[in-house]
Amino acid sequence: MLITNSIFQKINSKIKPVKNKVVNCDGLLLIPGLINSHTHIGDSIAKDISLNKDPDSKINPIFGIKQKILKETEPKKLIHFMRNTVKSMLKKGTTTFVDFREGGLDGVLLMQKVLSNTPIRSIILGRIEFYQSKDQIKKYIDSTVISKPDRIVAEKL
């Protein structure tokens, strides 16, 4: 295998060593880096804390356990857990990820700090900090939904 500037240039059994790095891969299996397209790395500190709870009590953005932990934990500690998760991903072959960040802009900036010296590719997606409760949504739906399906479809178009 011929590697130039950290990029696989050629995979062949007859590569002659030059200034570039050549790695003997006889008997090895080469695969491209894995891409995880839906992560929540910011939640690393709380990922297994509520395994036996219902989803709403775990991840509800207003009153969920995860949200409470994220709000009450110092950024320095969150960074520590997030870095450990990123290192673990790299060790297991993940080279790229897309992260859905809680905490709005502050959450995105925190992730950027975590990734500043890490050789992993990322796409960081922010998440708004305003949510409606189930009652607010139900009230809105009850006041706007009309019982005729054809009318609903026409209004949405």
C-alpha cells in the first residue's frame, strides 16, 4: 500500500519503496473509514444513565434526564467525555460523523473545542433551544385541524 500525505494512493503487491510511506499489508483486510451519520456526542456523559426509562423521560428536550445532566454539568467535564467518545470512534474505525448538538450555538462551539486537535471529520448540526410541550402542540392541532382529509391536504399544498 502506498500512502502519500496520509492518503491511500495505491494498493498493489509490487510497490517499490520511495520517499512515500509503504506499508506491507499482506494478510490484512483494508476497508474505508466508517461514517456515522447520526451521533449525539455531546450526550456522552449521560448515554447509559437511564437505560430502563421510557424515551420521553430520557430524552425529552424540556424535562428529560439527559437535558438535566447536560445543563448541570460543567463544560470542562462535558469536553472530557466528548473527547473520549471521539477517540473511541477513531479506534473503532469511524473517521467521519454527523452530530446533532443540543445547546444551540454554545453546544456547537463546545464540539468545535473538542475537535480542534482530533483527526476526525465532522459535520456539526445545531439544535434550537425552543420547544413546545405536548399540551401546546395538542392545543395547536385541535384549533387548526379540520376533520375533512381532502381539505387538510389542500391546505398543506
